[in-house]
Amino acid sequence: MALTVVGSIAFDAVKTPFGERERMLGGAAVHFSLAASFFTEVRPVGPVGDDFGTEQFELLEARGIATSDVERVPGGQSFFWRGHYDFDLNVAHTDDTQLGVFGEFEPKLSDAAQAADTLFLANIQPDLQRQVRAQCGAAGFSGLDSMNLWIEIAKDSLLAAIAEVDCLVVNDAEIRMLTGESNLARAARAVMEMGPRAVVAKRGEYGAALFTEAGPDGGEQSFFALPGFPLEDVRDPTGAGDSFAGGFFGYLDGTGGDLDEANLRRAMGYGTVLASFNVEEFGTERVSRLQREEIDERFEALRRMTQFEALPASRG
Amino acid sequence: MALTVVGSIAFDAVKTPFGERERMLGGAAVHFSLAASFFTEVRPVGPVGDDFGTEQFELLEARGIATSDVERVPGGQSFFWRGHYDFDLNVAHTDDTQLGVFGEFEPKLSDAAQAADTLFLANIQPDLQRQVRAQCGAAGFSGLDSMNLWIEIAKDSLLAAIAEVDCLVVNDAEIRMLTGESNLARAARAVMEMGPRAVVAKRGEYGAALFTEAGPDGGEQSFFALPGFPLEDVRDPTGAGDSFAGGFFGYLDGTGGDLDEANLRRAMGYGTVLASFNVEEFGTERVSRLQREEIDERFEALRRMTQFEALPASRG
């Protein structure tokens, strides 16, 4: 199995109450790819500038990530984001965004990228997402992330893009905004009526919730939720959502695209675990040296933290 | 086993996008007692005015709630709260609060109330909480709720009250505010260093998290979390937190005060279920006609929505 992701490949400048970095590797496709690389073959697609050098390529390749669809544009500058977080790490404050080479991006995927079994369209302009989607006809499972900006300025394009994927993965506030429905369960149902058969609502430190069309209980709609993994040291939340998506889609692709409810729930677990490692340090620092055993250990800890049993009937 | 709760016994005026009520039975001790009444003997303590009539007493007594510690003050007015909710039902906007007879309240508990095995101090002025705590020396397990107001204007009293209980149950934002620590896991640990051996962080629609001093895994601190039960119809969130606490403490008291981790987790489940019924309709409307079978059914549904399994090792 193989996974293609399109999205920003970037440099980030980030300041949090726990430190700062002036220029580090970042971007949605980078965080996604690193997380997914523990489970499957992953291929990020996107443009970078001259400033994207050997060091950055090597960091990706050390995790087995295929970088031949990372397109280096001569004379260009890579996407750049500057942001900061205050006391409440759930809220990112954007101080600067420079699209650089992303402003002129016209996706032309290699044969290998087009042949992906699984496709993830990270948060970029929705028309670009649709262009990539159209080139990946073989993908049996596809997902899409977006943001409030596109709901505000390109809603029709975004709705068209959403209709073409199997799974929407966005923040819960964005699901509400997209559908104009304040109740999350209703909002998720409204999204599924647009096309996707699954909706993942990202909830920051509160974790993530999964809505699917029909569950093992035969109900109309199935619901599953996990809390964020509790951490005493959260240093930089940047990329948590992308790491979650990388763990989620990477695990699904790596297990042969098994989309039954039990496997989707495990994927939620791996997404949660990858997001938790991501936020422990700045940028890609923690995930780039992560070991598979650490992932499985934390997955099992998460499982223990969420399980409970009814009393036997004799006592109930 | 028997459970005493002290807190507001009130009339509420509430407006939400789904309707409004001009004057309905409410207050923390009322919502708590109704929820707890499905599991144990519960006795609310607090003052009401002349306006609190037969209809209100009958509603409580129909659920088997002992009302002899509800003190009727001649010539007085019951506690009154007016509030509204907009698109985001997580945020209550207070429009009016009239303390009424609560302004002069001096707790004098009956022998029966003092003999409780379990005690819950709902959100009232912390010196009042301490007076009640002092009168209930027999209680083997005690809990306390509070709010931002008391952290702001009576922090020392509140800290003293917290030191005297086993379990703090407050909103996660209040745990952060109380401790000055933005990281919830660290904040919960700081609370446990003040005295309590358990901390429940209420998270609105995101559910609730339980921190305990030492878990079954032998770790330093144990963590458990449940999402809010997903509902397509949420009409009035008022009293959700009190219903949660009523389900939680009621279940623990009803199962003989068994405080092991497995039973605490079940109690979290019942708290979640009672809160979910509470918000489906206005005020006490839904819970006052609830049946025990409905509770157990939703408890089991919640369990199914939160369980997941690792892949067998041969495939993992």
C-alpha cells in the first residue's frame, strides 16, 4: 500500500511560553508524512524553494519518506509561517504567512504519486485539492483537511472538494462553521450528506471524535471519541492536527485499507498518539527521532486510559 | 448508604436557541439530587423562600429525595438565576442573579444530614462549604464544586475548603485558574497536592476527565476521560455539571463507597449519562421523568462508543 499527501512543506517560526525557534522544518505535509511514515510508504507532494536544502530532505528520507514529488523551484522561497501561542496553547496566533512558491503551485503528480492507494489533501486552497484528487483516481480512500479561511473565501470550491473525498478531517469549530449547524452530531451528519462517509472532528487538547455513516450496532450513525493523550509537557502544538491525520491515514493505509469500524478506531488511537508526541517538542524534533515501540507503548496506555466496564449484572 | 448535598435550590429563567422558560425549578442541589436519586438516598440541604411550593417539593419527593433539610424561610424569596445561551451552547451568559434567602444562609444540618456517608458541596460561598463539611464528620467521601467568582474574591477560603475534601469537581478552566498552571495534568497534580485524592475536570460538551493519585498501573497519577454523550438535540445545558456530579457521587455512594479505579470510572460513565439526559430538555424536565433502564441503556451505549482494541500481535 502507498499514501500520497499534498500540502505545505514549509519553514516555521514559532514562539510558545516554553521556547522559540526562528526557522524550523514544518508544514502540514511534513508533519503528516513523518507521522504516517511509521506505518506505510508515504509520498508528500508540494513545492519548495532554494532555501529547502539537503538537511531538510535528509530528515524526511531518514524516515523512509519518498521525496521525489517535493518540487524544488529555482529562485523561489519556501512557504513560511510565523506564529505564537500564549497561556492557552489551544489557540495559535498567526503573525505572518508567506506563500512563496506555493502561490504559483500547479500540481503535477508523478506516476508513483498518482498510483497511491490512499490520498490525503492537507489544508491548501480547495481548487488545488481538487486538481490533486483528480490525478489520484486509484485511491480507494481519500481524506481532506481545511480551515476557516477557505470556508470564508472559497466555500463553493471547498464544498466541491469535500464531495469528492471519503473522510473530512477538520476542527470541530470548522465543521460547525461549514454547515451552519451548532450541534456537532447534526453538523457531522450534514457533512456526510455532502459525500464523505466519515467525519473526524479534531478538538485540540480534548482529542478527536469520529462519526461514520453506519456503525457495528446497526445504528444510523456511529460515534467514537478519544481524549487527547495527557501530557505534563506540551511545548509546541504546531502540526498536532497534521500528525494526527498522518497517524490516522498512515495506519489505515498500512493495514491494507481496512475501513471497518474497529480498524478506524485503532487509527484514531494511532492518530492521537502521533499528535501527542508531536507536541512534546518543537516542530518535528520529537517525531523525527521517534521509535515504533514508543508508539505502540503509548497506544496501549491510551487504551487503558479510556476503557471501563459495567458491573456484573448480579451487582448492577 | 446516604448522600448529603448542599447548594442552591432555585428558580431559573433560561433562554436558548431552542426555547425559553420564565420560571422553572433549578439550582445545583436540585439537579444534583435528581441525578443521584437513581442510585442512593439523597438529602439536599439549603434554604428556599415562600415561593417554593408544594409543586416543587413534590417533584423532588416523587424521586424519593428526602426534603426535610430544605429549609423554608418565611417571607423570603428563593435563589433566582436568569441566563441565556446563544449559538455556542457551551457558554452560559448570566443576566441576573438574586441570592434571596441564600444571602443569610447559616447551615444547620439535621442529624440525618450530618450522618451521610458521602457529602457533596455544590458551588456556594466556600466558607459555607466549610461549615457544612465540619458538620459531616462521618462522611467517608466528599466532593466540592466551585466557580471562577470564588477563585477571584475568596481564594483563601476556597483553598481551605478544597483541602478538606477528597475530590474536586470543577470546569477545566477553573482548575487552570485556581492553580495558575495552563497544563491540565500539572494543574490536577497541583490540586492533589492541596489535599484531594481525585480531581474531575468538567469539559462541557467534550465530557470529563478524572485524575487520581495512583492508578491500577502503579503510575504516579492515573488518568481517565470520557467524551460527552453525543446528542442531536441539546436544548438547555443548565445544570449539566451538577447532574454529572449527582450521577458520579450518587453512583459511588450507592455502590457502598467503593473507590477503586474501576468503580470511579463507572461513576464517570453514570455522571456522563445523567448530564446527557439533563441537557435534552429544559431544567429538570427530562431527568424528573427518567427511568433507570434508560440510564443503563445509555451507559452501555457510551461504553460501546469509547472502546477500542489493539490488533492481535500476529498482525500488529
